[in-house]
Amino acid sequence: MPTTTLKIEGMTCDHCAHTVQKALSAVPGVQRAEVSLALDQATVQSEGPLDFKAVAEIVGDEGYKASLA
Ligand SMILES: [Cu+2]
């Protein structure tokens, strides 16, 4: 299962990390998403290649910025 590490900008607290985690989990194909507030990073396991456009859009809708690490 492909694992993708993302850089997440804009998180300031656990609530932000939780919001991003939920947003990532809602991306089609994502099996598992883990967010590290300390590292400003997320690790996503997906079925097939991760649809980064969908990730950037869904995370962006929540007010954060995702980029490929
Ligand atoms: Cu927050």
C-alpha cells in the first residue's frame, strides 16, 4: 500500500491536527492517515497512488495547506 508523506501548513493545535486527519481520511482511496502536529506532517496510506489534487483541495477547504514533503 503506497505511503505518502505530506507537509501540512497552518496547524496550531491538536484540534487542527484532528481536523486535518479527518479531512485526509475523507479523500477517496485513503486507508489511513496520521498527522503529526509537532512535525507539521501527515502520513497517508492509500489504495493505489494518492490523488494529491484531491488531498490539496480537501485540506485547503479546511483552511490548511498540504504539499508533498
Ligand atoms: Cu488548532
